[in-house]
Amino acid sequence: MVKPPAYKLPHLLALLPRSGKSSLVRKVDWPANSFYKVTDTKLKFREGADESVKAGGKAWGMLFWKGE
């Protein structure tokens, strides 16, 4: 089984539509039925030294651990 690439949360949310709101996210080492449902985000973007865009900020959500 191939694991998807791991990203820091602000970077991952910046790649998703609506800044990741209503998305389900989890750490790669968590069980498949444990995740956060993102309810709100405040992302900030800045330009890096190599002209790349860096994402940072905050995210809020509800934790579901082992399906509960």
C-alpha cells in the first residue's frame, strides 16, 4: 500500500477548495477511523526566498477518535 505524501496542516489546507473547510484530515500514523473535521481556518500566505508561496495560520475542527 502506498501512503500519500505528508504535509504540514496549513499547506495541506491551502491545496484544498474553500481552504479545507469541511474536510476530513488525519495524521498518517492514526487509525483510519480517527480524524479531524475542519470547521474553520485562518490561513496566511507569504513568499519564500526562492519565490515559492508558504502557507501558515490556524485551523479549528472537531476530533473523531476511533469513530466517536
